[in-house]
Amino acid sequence: MELCILGQEKNESNLKLLEEAKKKFESVFFVPINSIGIGLNEKFSISYRTSNLLKFPAVFARVPKSFYSHAYQLLSLFPPETFMPLPPISFLLASERFFLLTVLRKRGVSTLNTYLARSSIAASRILENTKFPLVIRVPSKETGMVVKSKLEARSIIDALHSMQQPILLEELIKNMVSVYVAEPEVIAAVKKTTKEKDVVFGKGEIKNHKIDVEIKQLALDTAKAIDAKILRVDIALNSEPKVVNVNLNPNLILPSKVSGVDIPKKIVESIHYNYDIHKGKPLILKFFDDAKSVVKDVLKTKDI
């Protein structure tokens, strides 16, 4: 069995994955995603140096968010029989956070209350029915401003509107837990504490955290909703658990130390386990599984 790992660089997390993968797979090949060549001739070609990447039966993409769109396009060119713990649709859905939360909500997953406006007028109307404090941010930026009143909010909204930026308004998160999923199970969970008001993207310290069955199921439901077998799910612990974000390329070393769980090892075991299942599945069933993840299904009507 051969495994190809696509990544931006051989950082500590990826090196540990490589080390563990060599224990489970006959051959493991790490490919820098920036060095891949894509050819659209009579036949598709995806190559790295002299290697044809299309020959690999299993491909695991570990790329930062700035590469999610590229990963979607690249992985979409692989044959349908290629096993991917993170298929193209996962990167497409996770590439933009508001879209991600919208799709999760459509698929019955409890998510953070958030609003998107394209003008100051629309954003100001949203404020009329919104509880404070709340966070205002631009979709393309992680930095958010915490506001406690309509006056503060309108000042920031006007500034963003003058720069012709779309505006995100979302409820303030006080407590958040990050849950690591390696299908078919939740393998670890850590809780972030920070002195910053914006817990979601603010820097902070993490500690091991014991989660209940409800949060475990929410993380597993999130993974299933975006067809991802390996991911981190960030969940708010306000009045009730709600998904805040997902990360398809989380750091694996620090949470392993904090939780006492060898997360890279668990991930490789999950890839190997699911690859064996994938190999044994009849082609007709694979076809129907793929059909479930097309955009038509993503956008199917469901009350929010």
C-alpha cells in the first residue's frame, strides 16, 4: 500500500505523520504542493519531478487554508477510485468560514450565530435584533473587534463599509474546545484559554479537556457533513455547544503533548483503517458515495 502526503512544508507535524505512516504503509511519499505540475493535455497529468502522482492509491492533503482552493482543484483531477481522507469537497466547503457554517446549518449541525452584510445599511439593520457584546470582522481576516453597544458597532461598520469590505457579525465566544477527529472516532480534545476577548482566532494556551457525548457527536456530525475523515472542529461552549470553525490542517504536536494522545499516530491508523474499507467497497457504492458530495447536495434545501 502506497500513501502520498501533500503538504506545504516538512514541519514538525508533517514529519511526525511521515514517521508514523512509514510504520503502516509499504511506501510513503511527501510532496510539496508548490512543486506539483498539472498538465491538461490529451490526458490529465499531475507530477512532481519525475513521479506521476496519479498512480498513488491514497492521497492525504495537509495544506494551510490559503491553499484550500488550490487543493480542491488539484484533488478533483485524481481518479475517483483514489482514497482521500480529505476529498476535494472538504476543502471547497472549508475555504470560506461563513459558507462553511451555512452548509453545516443546512445539514442539521448546530453552529455559531453569525451574520453577513455587504453594506453598512444591511449591517445596521442586523444590529437591531442582535444581542451584545458581539464580534465584527471581515471574512478574509481572522482579527475581530469586540463591541458592546450599537454606537461602537456602527462606527466599525462605517469604517469597513468605506473600505468596501463585507462585514461579519457574530456572537462572542467565551469558552471554546477544539476536538480532533480521526474517523471513526474522536481522538482528543483541548480547551483554549486566552486573555484576548476574541477567543476564536486569538492566541492563547491550550489544556487537555474532557468532553461529553454530545460534543463528541457534534464533532463527528461536522466531519460527516463536509465528508472529512481527519480534522479539528472548534466548538463554542456558551449556552449550548455550537460549531465555530473547522481546521483541515491543525498543528498536531502541541495538542498531542497537552492531551497525552499521540495524534499523528491516531491519524495514520485512521487513514489505514479507512483505506482498507475503501478498497473493499464495490465501485457502484463508491459512485453513490461521491454523488452525495456534489454541489447540488451541498445546497439542498433545508430549513435553517
